[in-house]
Amino acid sequence: MFPVLLLLLIWLDKFTGTASAGSGLRDTLLGAFQQILPGGASRLMAKTVGQLNAGAVIGAGAVYAAAGSAWGAFNGTWAMMTGLNKAYEVKEERRWWKVLGIALGLTASLAIMGIAALGAILFGNVVWERIGRHFGIDRPPVLWRIVQWLVTALLLLFSFALVYRFGPNLRDRQWRWSFPGAVVAVTLWVASALLLRFYQNQFSSQRIYGGLNAVVELLLWLYLTGAAIFIGGEANSEIEKVAAKGPRTDGGGHGERRSGGKASPKG
């Protein structure tokens, strides 16, 4: 995660045109950490971001940082694809170059949508500041915040659906089979993140883990995130099983699952 953050923040400072824009996106990123991560984990991320050295990505260091970031992000996507194959009970039978291309495409798409979500939050804040100055309003209404996070939630929903549509080895790729699990995954992810924050605030494990408490919080949050993604995939798979037993929409026989490849037993 840290090489990715390093490159992201440097790119924000270098290519946004102005230092204030880059600083605004940096602050938005840190604010997003505070919203979705437990307290200790968000402070750990903020501290790490503050210690990132811009000089480390100059010259040859930029090549190493880019390679490390790409490798880490690519492996994360590949792991999701492997787990979703198990959730859909199929084996990976696609050519290696096709799997590689899909993993790279998904990684790039998820990165773009993540940056778009940050941009939506930042743009909303900038727009409200101008509106507030014009009408003499200091704090934005709750409805404005709801609209901001609704846009972010829609981007997150589409990101999950994108993974479900192209990640596993499926024969028939249709959006209508991807969104039910995406709704389940987003709902579980948001609920688990809120419950984890509440637990850490009310029943801190500082006495158990000591200085490693923030790391434990971050790892637990990542585990719950992965669990939400795979449970959403399981939900899609079960919905397809039920749909396959029902009559076809054209009036002939029963439906057919879109899962491709040979069945892969769960265990």
C-alpha cells in the first residue's frame, strides 16, 4: 500500500497544475482514511503519508517505486480473481495472457475510479466553499455531504460490479448478474467498517497489542474488506443457481448459469 500511496501523492503534487490542488487532494485522501479506517489505522496511514519522501521517486527511484506499486496492485487484483473463481465454483481455464490483460485492466480501472472518488469529494468541497462565501454560510448542510458520499458509493458499487463481471472465469458476462452481489458487498463493507470503528473506539485493544494496535486494526480492516468482496461473489453465485433452476425468459426449458470452466469444489 505504501508504494502506491507514495506515487499517488507525488503525482498529485506534480501533475495537478498547482500546489494547492495537490495539497487539497492529499488532504482529501487523508480525510477519506479518517472516514473509512479505525482511529489507530487512520493515524498510522496519516503518519506514514507525512513521512513519505518525495526525493525517493526521482530518477531510478521512480522506476523502483513504480514497479513496486504496480506489482503490489496487480497481485491484489490477481488474488481477488482467484478468490472469485472459488466463489463461483469454476476453474481458471483462460489463457495466461488473457488473465494478465484482465488483471491489468481491472487494476487500472479501479485506480482511476478511486482517484475519481477523491476528485468528487474535493470538487464538492471546493464548490461548496464558493457557494458558502457567496451566501455567507459557514458549514455545508447534511444534504450536501449525503450527495458527496452518494456519488462515492455509486463509484464503489460500480467498482465491485466491474470486478464481479470480469474477474472470475465466466461464460456469459452481463451486468445484471454483477450488481446484486455488488450491493451486498458494499453494504457489508460499510457496515463492517462502521462496526470496527465503534468497537475500536469503545473497546480499545491497546492493552493487548500495545504499539502494534494500529497495525492490527489495519490488517483486520483489510480482512473484512476482502471478506465483503468474496461474500458478494458468493451471493451472485447463489442467485445464478436459483435463476438457472427457473424457466427461461423466452419460454423454453430452464435457465443456464453463466459460470464457465469446470466446477471447482469448495473446501
